[in-house]
Amino acid sequence: MIITIVILLWALFMARAVIAEYKYYQAVKMFEPEIWQALGQPKFLMIPIMFVSGDGLNHLKGATDKRVCRLAIKHRQAGNLFIFYVVFVLLASIVFFKFS
């Protein structure tokens, strides 16, 4: 039962992060075409790589559209929440198995 809840929460946080990431990419593509051009108009699997590269981050920091900035914050929050959850589950599992 507990494992099912852990996996469901993991899937929920992962889906939230993926949706936030997709909306962020689409917002940059639609509302900041200059930045999208500067990134080289990445396709499908290259999009996440371009958004985390050093050069790509420099371009993204220049975003001025409020929608893009808002989605960037949501994207960062969703990613941080997912990472926090994974680390929490790993640490809780280590403690549980150490003392059981």
C-alpha cells in the first residue's frame, strides 16, 4: 500500500514537472521568438538540452515577456519539488531499512 502511494506521488510530481516544462518551452517559442531563434529552433529531444546548456540559459535570462517569466518560475518550482520528493523518499528508505 505504501509503495503504491509513493509511486503515485512520484508519477504526479513527474507529470506536473513535465507539463510545466512543456508549457515553458511553448511560451518561449510563441512569445519570445528572438530567444527561440537564438537557441537554434531546437526540435523535440534537443529542446531540454538547449534549455539547460550554459548558452541557452544566458539567452533565457533575457526574456521580458511576463508569461514566459511566470512559466519559468513555475517550471523551476515543479522541478525542485520533484527532486525534493525523490531525495526525501530515498533518505526515508535508507533510514527505514537501516533500523528495520
